[in-house]
Amino acid sequence: MHQWSGQPPQQTAYLPQPQPPGLLTPGPPNPNAPPEGHPGMHDPAMLQAAQLLLPGDYQAPSLPYLPEDLNHFQEFTHFLDSIGLPAEWLPFEGDPSQMQDIGVEDVPKPSQSTQEQPKRSSSIREGSRGDSPFRSWLPSVPREDQSLGNLSDPEPPQVTKASRFHVSEDQRFRLAASLEDFRNVIPDFTLPSRHTLTRYLTSYFEGFHPHIPFIHVPTFRFNECSAELILAIMTIGAQYRFEHRNAEKIFHVSKAVLYERMNRESRSGYPMGSQYGDQAHSGSVGTTSSSRQMEVIRCLLVLMSYATWERAGLVQEAFQIQAQLVQHLRDAGLTEPHSDPRGQVLDWYEWADQESVRRTKLISFCFIHIHSVAYNVYPSLRSSEIHMRLPCSTKEWIANNAAEWEAAQRDRGPQQLFFQDALTLLLQKSRSAVPLVPIPAPLGNYILLHGLLQRIHIVSELSLPNGLHSTSLPTEELNKIERALRSWTSVWQQAPESSLDPHNANGPIPFTSSSLLGLAYVRLSLNLGPYRRLETRDPTTIASALRRSPKPERSYRLIPALIYAAHALSIPVRLGIDHIARSQAFFWSVRHSLASLECAVLLSKWLFTLAEAGPDQALSENESRILRWTQCIVEEAYTSIDLEDESEAPPNLEPASLGIAVLKLWSRLFKRNTQWPFINCLGQSLEQYMTMI
């Protein structure tokens, strides 16, 4: 332990880690291992840092002066190790004389077949993944002396990806003709060309859809969608093409057509069907009514997804759309029978429709919740209302044809758990991580994390403030949520589809989940919800609210939140601050930005607290590590970016300067975004906030 004296932390002797049995056992060659001449192979600091990254099945002896539940930093290193993060990411400031050479068993190569790899154990620790999603995303923290064709109608059963999103002139003509029935509400609207429609449709499915995959792409048929849903999709597509004027225009047209159709249906008592008539949803009146209801829900969800992150006027419309969406979800039903669906005989199209309905409802719950997180409103749809199974495996969902789907069905294990059952298991009292069988798909894990985040939100709302701390959660509830988050993390690690590679076929949802995990830990230590005023879209108002937010209390409970806050900044630094800011590659979803804002404020406030600490307030060992990690991240960032003012000097390594640097880096990322006004507003708000500190 040491106290901050205005200079970088001096070397501190850390507790040596016992060497577990089998640590020296040779394994297969590691393709990601550094070469023989790599400095990390012989550097004592790197080697002792590696000792902190023990195998998942290693049980550390219980130390009376270091309770197991309190050592969050070591727990995080185990998490990183279990997914293959190179050990040298962790800074070491101990006595090199305590070092000894060790080796770590390598994980199987990702290219190995399933048969070649050891069978996955049902144990949480033994089932952890080896091919790391973090491997290519987290930066290594250096030593102290280093810097860091046309579609017919009906369409054929097999279409290529390119042709599926190609809008023909005939399809455009039909869409335009269907809109003629609504000229009373859209008198001046002219439908864009088929080339523009193709561009928007492609952009939606390639850019936005992977984050909320409720439309079954292989069976998607343009001609079977209502005009308002197609226009809602085009709204998002235009936004992802940076054609903001068209996006807002089409949004208002889609909303007007949707509300007019609902009014007509309400007066007549019958659903109007799809844009091309009832033959697209042939069947009983009940089936048609149910299909129409889901069409409305999907349209409302997409429209809300757009309006939520737009300018202040549209945010108010998002609240109105949310109320409609919640009502329609409840009318459609959020319960499904507990009977095994495998007893049903369904063909691929019937199964896809059933799974799409489930995903639409579950993803709607998630988006409604993130809306409440963003604007600090009480959740209008509670997790206690959801009584549905978690989504199917990714392999089943992305099957391109019936044959692939049938093969995926044969390979699957038990049916997915119900949402309520899985959430209950995560929250149960246990000293070890709770297994979920079967392991949920990435989307299922994402939905469960929203359930935990909502619990934090609701309990915080209902708890009386104690007047002393930055969070008002009762101690018992804090313990329960922390256990649940550890269990969730273990389950996430085991999911075979978990990967943070945005180009991975399984999609970016695991990456999004990692950012929300950080948000959950931040919310346990610092509830910024009432101190943001994001709905105003006024940077000065938002900055003033952030300035009034409480300081985080320095304690062992703050450590995991600080770790994830530093990790959030390390990702764009690893990839290049300005590259990410300009290419938008980092902001795979706006949820990343929302979580990053709170991570930035927490980390900076903690650094300011260190700067104000008295001589008797020494840094803990974990605080020293996080401080050193933050110093390395900031140093690396400032050696790469082009400073707007050439006379501006890089920040020094004192906590107060680091706090400002953290805010500057996030502000730079947010302000250069060109896709969503919401993210620009975050950057401007942080910039204003810095002037008020």
C-alpha cells in the first residue's frame, strides 16, 4: 500500500501467488504466444503478472485477511484468463526477486474440430472458453518504462443474400400503390427510387439488425411486410447511410401510416392485413389477427429504436411510441406454455415465425428497458411480466435453409430455460457461480443481463437514500446482485458463440453485453441515473447535472466498477482513438455510448477523489493497479492522437490530470460520431462538464 505523493506509484511488493498443480504441464503450441525474443517472455514483471492469471479450476487458499468475495481484481483476472487474455496486460509493481518462471497450458486452437477439443465440462470453471473474445480487443498494459436480381412474387425458396435485399421496380410499385390508401395522412410523400430503397434495406440488415435480430432473415419476404414496417426499416437504413433528412421524413410517414391503419382497424374491428392483401397471412381470422398484431409490434419497436436516439422533439415521440408498444405487447401476451415445443411438428417456416415472435417480444422488453435507463424513468415493462423461453441457439437461427435448420435441430441439447427460471438461478444465494443448463445463446445472455440491470434500477428507485453513499442499495441486495453478475459472467464465458469480434458470424451482441456488464457494476457503486438529464439534449443542462452527482465511495465494492470503466476506455485506445471516432467502428450500438458515459464519469470522479485524498488515505493494492493501468491507457492514447492544439502538452500522470484526460478522450470519441445525434450530445456534454470541474 502507498499514498499518492504526486509521482507515479513506486514499486510495491504484492502477495505472491501459490503455484497450482499442473501449471508447468506442457500443452499444444499457442498460436498467440509471443516469440522467443519477445521482452515479455523474460521480463520479471510480466512473469509475475502471469501468476495472477490462474487456470479456472484452481482454488486459491482462503486468506483470513483477504476475504474471497472482496478480491475483485483477482476475480477479473481469472475472467480474462479463462477467455484467453494474454497475461502481460496486467501491470506489476512488485519485487522482481520474487519471480519464478512459469508456463500456462495453452488452449485449443480455434481451428480445431469439436472432436479434437476436450469435451466441455458441466462445471462453470472447467467450461470456460479458451479462444478469447477479449484477445484482440484489450490492450496490453506495458511495463513502467514502456509506452503502450429481381424477386418474383411469390419468391423462390432459395435466394442469395444480395438478392434478398434487392428491391425490384415491381416491389417498389406495389409499395407505392399500397401507400395510396393513406394519402389523407401523407399527401406530399414521394417514395424513393428502388436503388435508394435497396440501399436502405441492405443497410438496415447489415448495420442495425445484428443488434436486435428479431426478423428471420432467411425467410424474410419484402412482399409480405406491411408498408409501415418496410418504411420503418427504411428509416433506420437511411440513418445508417448518414442520410438523416430522409430518415426523419420516412419516420414520420411510417408512423402516420401505422397510426392511421390502427385507427381504421379499431373502427372496423378487423385487421387490414399486409400491404399486398391477406393472402400473405392466409388462415383463420385469429391467425391473421395475431400476425397483424406482431407486425404492429415490430413496426413500433423499429420506430422507437430510431426516435429514442434523435433530437429532443423526437425523444418525446419515442415516449409516446413506447406506451403504445407496451400496451400491444401485453395484449399479444408475454407468456408461453411450459410444454416441450419439440412435441410440436413444425416445418422451418412455421418454426421461424414462432421464434421470431418470441424474439420480437423479448427484444422489445430489452429496448424498453434501455430506454428507461437512458432517460431515468421507471420501467414500464417489468421483467416479472416475462414468462417466455430464452431465444434459440444462433446456429438454429441463422440456418439458411430447411436442411441446415434440421441439422441444427438434431445437434441441439435441452430446451432453453424460461427467462424467469434462469433469472432466479442467477439470483440464488450460492458461494460459487450458478450453472445454467443449457447455456443460453448470446442473445439469451443479453436478455438476462437486462433483467439484472432492471433489478438494480427498481431496487434503487424503491430504496431510501442513506445520505452517505453514492448508491442507496441495501447491503443484502448488493451482495445478491454481485453474486448474480459473477454467475452471469461465468455463463457468458461458457457460451460457445461468445466473441467480441464484430465481424464474427454470431454477431456483436456479446460485445454489447460486455459494455452493459460494466454499466451494471457502475450502477452498483454510483447511480448516475438522476444526474444526467439526457432527455433535454442540452449539453449545459446535462453537464450541470453530472457536476451535481455524488462522488464514488472508495471501498472494495468500487473495484470491479473501476476495472470495467478502465477496460471500456482501453478498447478504443487499443484500436486507435481517431480511427474509431471517424469510422464509427466502435459504436456498434448506442448502448455502448450510454454505458461508456457512466464509465467515464465514474473513473474520472474516482481519480479526482484520489487527488483530494489526505496523507492518511493510502491507496489499496487494487487501486494502485487500476491507477497504473489508467496511466498506461492515457499515455498510449496521447502518443497516437493528433492534438487539435499543437501547443497542448500531454497530461501528466497525476490523478487530477488523468481524470481530465479520461473525459477528454471520451468527449473526442463522442463528438466525432456522425450517425446518432445522441452520441454527439454526450461528447458536447462531457466537454461542458470539464469546464465546470
